Amino acid sequence: MTILVFVGSLLLAMALGIPIAFSLLASGVMLMWHLDLFDAQILAQNVISGADSFPLLAVPFFMLAGEIMNVGGLSRRIVDFALALVGHVKGGLGYVTIMAGCLLSALSGSAVADAAALTALLLPMMVSAGHDKARAGGLIAATGVIGPVIPPSIGLVIFGVAANVSISKLFLAAIVPGLLIGGALWVTWAWLVRREKIVPPPRKSRAEVMTALRKALWALMLPVIILVGLRMGVFTPTEAAVVAAAYALFVSTAIYRELSWRDLYGIFVSAAKTSAVVMFLIAAAMVSAWLITVADLPSKVIGLLQPFMDNKILLMLAIMVLVMVVGTAMDMTPTILILTPVLMPVVNAAGIDPVYFGVMFIINNSIGLVTPPVGTVLNVVAGVGRMSMDDVTRGVVPFMIAEFGIMFVMVLFPWLVIWPAKLFAG
């Protein structure tokens, strides 16, 4: 009955069109009434304590870094470098999209920011080259969801805070899985374009490639600084976010000189608005998280999953299918905040590595950003690219299938995540 009250009130509030943060608060209030624990002071305290977390400072700083990179020319130079490397091969612009997406993922950690930048920069080029616009938009959307996987990742930060798992270990463990997803997109694109009759542009000379590399070098140094700094213990993930924002600001203003000081106000306002939405969502979810613990919902979920508890792979398959279903109707951040306090006790009871689970959980939620009908990234690509939602959805299907396929391969073979994680984390 407790599960029914919580889930039913949440779904009802969402069905009425109430924003997800207020829906979470409403479901929390209903659960408090059901448990005879209603107290406005407890409600307020949980909202305040939900956002009162030092590691969560990484969220606004990574968002600020992403805004600066897009406006300050870092994103464009990375695209130009990828174009110089592989733009001349058949379907080269698709490979450029994947390469640029992986590189941008190591800069911003936001699927929405990466998808918007890639759509604005590459979609017109792909259409002019003769590629089907729906397929090109689908590839860009599917590439954008690598953003929350390859570190730095806002999704991994939120999960690490909610699950009390080392964010540094999550970052280092997600590198190889993110690249595997990029590889799956690469193979899928190669298979789809093999019959297209498109004449690629001429190969860039070595001098032109080196020129593109020189221009992009400052941008390419950022992920190296962050990952080496985390690996060597120079700074924490939260401090890495500050380093990323400060570095991007320095490069954009002093090196590339594409960002004027007058532009900063708009950038700070945009980053603040996005951060406020995420932080309020986190704060509201902490009410539900506290009540989930008080109501002992995890033990009830463990009871439901008891037939799978003796087999880690079957349990992970069951959880991944559950998250897939939820991801079709709910955005990434609320899914993380709602399911993490419910699933982590199940994961711990089954003896599954929490870092491995966290990476797989975030991968699944990231792909959920391109699963209709919600599909936040699909909406971004459709809006920026001036396409219909139906066209983007049609174009993303083969790439979405490839991403889910590689995810389930990592479920069947956990060492694909665990072994690189131990290698990078030491």
C-alpha cells in the first residue's frame, strides 16, 4: 500500500501537468499523511538539507563551464579538429559528430548542452552534404547522450551524492563505457551510410590537420587536466568543476578572445537558471528520499526482486529493464533521485559493486534522454535544428537500439566496466 500511495500520487501529479519538482513534493506530502508523520517543519528541513551539499556545487560550475565553452569557441574548434581528421571519408560528417560528441562530453558533462552545440554546428553541414536530415538529427541526439557518461558528468555527481558513492571513482569508471557507446554509434553509422551516394570533401593536408589541432589544443587540454587531477588526487570533483569553469573562461577571453566581458552576464544568468532548476529538483527529491527510508520501501522492493537476488546478472537485467521503462516517461535527474534510494539497498544486498551499478544506471538514464515520448535531447535537437519531433524520433531509433545493445553487453560482461575502473582508479 505504501508503494502504491507514493507511486500513485507522483504519477497523478505528473498527469495533471504539475512540474516534476512540485510533483515530488506532493508525493512526499501524501506519503507523510499515509504514514501519519505530516509536519511542515520536517518538510522544510528536508528541502533545505537536500540542497545543502558541498559536492553538489559541481553541478552549477560544470553547467557554467559548458555555457562558456559553447559561446567562447571551444566547442567549435573541437568540431573543426574532428572534421580535419575524418571529414574526408564516406559519411565523414557522421564520424565527426561522434568524435566531437565524445570530446565535448569530456568538457561539459551535459547532454542538452552537447546536443545543442552539435546540432547548431553540424546539422546544416550534414544536410548540405546530402545526408537525410532525420538520420543526421538522430545521430546527433544519440551522440549527445554520451555527455552524462564520459566524465565530467552532472548525472554521476547527482548519483554519487544520492547514493553516497565516490564521485571520483564514478568518473574514472565511466571513461571506457562512454567510449564503447561512441564505438557502437560509429559502427551503426558505418552500416547505415554504406549505400548512400555522397561525395565527401577532399582530405585535409597534414598542415591543415596540424593547424586545426593547434587551434583546438587549449580546448583539448581541459579533459586531460580534469582526469589527471582527479586520478592524482590534486582536486576533488567539486574543485574540478571550478577548475573547468575558470579554465574555460580564461581560454575564451585571453586565448581565443571570442568571449567579451559583456557576454558574461548572459552566460551567468543562463547557467544560474539551469542550475536553479536542477538544485530545486534535488532538494524536492530529498523529501521523498527521506520518506522512502522511513517507510522502509527498499525492503519491500528487495522482496519483489528476491527471485533474482542470487544471480547478479539477472538482477541487473531486471533493474535495467525497469529503468528503461521509467526513462520513457521521466527525465534523467528525477529518475536518478527517485530510484537511487530505492535501488541502492537492493544492489548492496546482492553484493553488486556500487560504482559499477552507478555507471550502468547513469548510462541507462542517459539513453532515456532519447527515448520517446519525453526524450529531452530529442526536443533540443528538434528545436535547434527546426525539425519535427517525429523526424528526430525516426532518425534516432537505430542509434538508440545500438546504445541499449552495448549497455546490455556490459550487463552480461561486467568486467568491461569493472576492470577499466580498477585500472584508472588504481
